[in-house]
Amino acid sequence: MIQPQTAPEVDGDTRTAPMLLVADPETAMVHDLAAVLEREGVQVMGVVDGAQALLQAGALRPDVVLVSASLPVIGAVEFVRAVRLTRAIPVLLGVGEGHAQQAVEALTAGATACVARPYRVPELLPLIHAAFTGEAGARRALVVGTVELDVNAYQVRVGGRVVHLPLREFELLHYLMRNAHRTVTREQIMRHVWNSTDTTSTNTIAVHVKRLRARLGDNDDQLIQTVRGVGYRLVDRTA
């Protein structure tokens, strides 16, 4: 169990810094995450399974809980269901490749949002601070033309029609929409979507872009445009 460097205030009304409870079996990953978040003023408590997470969620009353989709003992979906019986605490689900079904089930059970695992501090910090300041229930949707991406619901709509995307394609679309009308390089995409600095895997990006275009009905490549030799740009086709 990872203890916060400073003793947490149990009373949520007097706590001066947000507290994050992380439930993940990979302790090294949690240690690294905690070290960075604590420099950002976030108190972190780490546990390795769902049973400990339920216990600490009740004892510590954290502002946010981050659970791995591969949580042992008590699974992530079961954890969300159990927490929702007594508390409205925001629960983030850490997902990777192959976790699309768990993501859908956890969101249906009441999870707040899905985040990429391995965890990324720039993605987590806004969610943690929103929960601490009481804004966690705010809608987090991006709209570019007829495409709408709702991070909380893990849902994409095109012209009002729901489009189901695998996790990696969802993250790719999310990154492109956050940078709409701007060209993003292949290196930037690898770093922010794949969490990798490997610049030799650009064919991987091309394959995922091709699949994403097909699912979005971008048959003429005018929604996700290729900028030759550089990267890609997502634009509003209706403008």
C-alpha cells in the first residue's frame, strides 16, 4: 500500500488538497504516478486490489478513485457497482488495449470516465481538480462539425448516430478533435495516443487512421486530412 507523503484530512470540507485513491496491481506504475502527482499537490493513496480499494474508499473518503480495468480480487466493474450503492464519488477507469468491454460495463455501472493506462498526468489532473472543486459532473464533450465525442460516456456520434470505436481509435479521435484544425505530427500522435517515442511505427498510425475514417464515414478523407510528410489534421467538413 502506498501512503501519501502527508497525512490526509478525512473531512472533505477541510481538506486543502485533492486526494486520489489508486487501485492498481502494478505497484511500480502507481509509485511513479504518485511521485509526479504529489509534486502537483495531489495526495495519493495506492492499493493493489478491489477489496482494499473498497475499504480505503470508505475510510479515507478520497475525492477521486482511479481503478485499473484489470483489478484483482474485486473487479473494476464490481467495485464501481459497490461504490455506487453508498457514494457518488467520481471513479475513473484505467483502460488499455482489450478493455473496451470493461469500459462499457463500468460506465454503465456508474464510472465517471475512462482514462488511458499507462496513466498520463496531463489527462488525470483536470479530472482530479474538477472532482475536488465540485465540477466532476460537468459534461466533457467535444464537437467538430457533425462529430461529437463525449469522454464521460465513452461515446461518439456522427450526425446524431452512435459510432462504436475500439479504445485506440477513440483515443486517436479524441486527440485529433482536441487539436481540431491544427496539423499534428506523427511523432505527437505516437507520444500522446500510444504513449511512445518510437518514430518507426508510423504505419501503425496510418492503419488506425484508415480504420477510423471508415467508421466515421470519411470516405473522401476530408474529415481527417493527411498532411504529406508531416501528419494529420481534423477539420469541420460542414464549415
